[in-house]
Amino acid sequence: MKSAIFLERDGILNDATIANGHAQSPLHMADFRIRPGVAEELTRLREAGFLLIATTNQPGLADGRLCRSELDLMHRFLAHRLPLDEIMVCPHAEDDNCHCHKPEAGLFTEAAFKWHLDMDFSFVVSDKWYDAAAAHVAGCNSILIESPLNGQGHHDFVVKDLAAATDKILGLHSPNGHITPEVAVA
């Protein structure tokens, strides 16, 4: 079985703003910017043997604020610039009660089935509480990057930035593909 890193798109891979306690996704390609250093960190994870899967809630598709062609342009740009294996999208509004809208774990369980993933040895990297909640339900390890959107719910680790998340994952991941316990340094 394979291990994967699930990366929240908005705020981790590309810039997003925060308004009224929620992340605001770019709605136009002209506003879409990949965050500095992301390609290098994803390359490190790829070289360690992880599959890289971006996940994103895009309720703007359901309510008409986001045009599907704009989203497709953004995702083609991401796929061209970053070593991603897949970009998975929930196109539903928050109140649609679908199984793929995070904090539900549907995107993760769908990927686990499709890619034959060992979820015990996979990670979710995000800056939002709902990704950590979905990771917990799916059986993944969650690494939150410090953010006002971290919330107070379940999370396994909180780190400063994507480089620290990469270091944490690589430190926990042994060459045989299993997570190794952290050893306290005296």
C-alpha cells in the first residue's frame, strides 16, 4: 500500500485571505498565486515516496460565485507547477450535507480507495480545523500550520509553516514506509 500527503489547496498551496473567520478562495485566475517555497517542499515529499493529493472545498461553484472554467484554469496551473498526483474538489455548498465537504472525510476515503492508500501512514496538511477533523475520521495523521483557522478540535501536530510540516513528516516516516515514534532528545 502507498502513503499520501493530502494538502489543503487554499492557504497551503496558494494564497487565500481570511474574512469573517473563513478562508476566502480566489475566484479568478488573475488572483491565484502559488505560495513561495511550495514546489520545493512538495518535491522533498515526492522524493520520500509520498503521493501528493490536493484537496479543496469550493462552495463558490454551488452558489455561482466561481465559474468552473476559472477553477479548471487554476488547477491546470497548479498541476503544471507542482508535482501533484491529483486535485480533488468538493463542489458543494456547506449546507448540502454531502460526504465530500470537509470536515466530512469523503475526499480522503475516495482517494484511499482509488490509490490503494494506507491511511495510517498518510498525512493531511492544512491550516484549517476541518481538515484535521476529516483526517481524524479518515484515519490519517493531521499537521496544522499555525493559523487563525486552526480551531480547538482534534489535531496531531501544529507547526509554523509548510517547511516545518515537511520536516515533521520526514522525521516521522521511516525508510520502510512506517511512522516511527518520536524520540525525546535530552
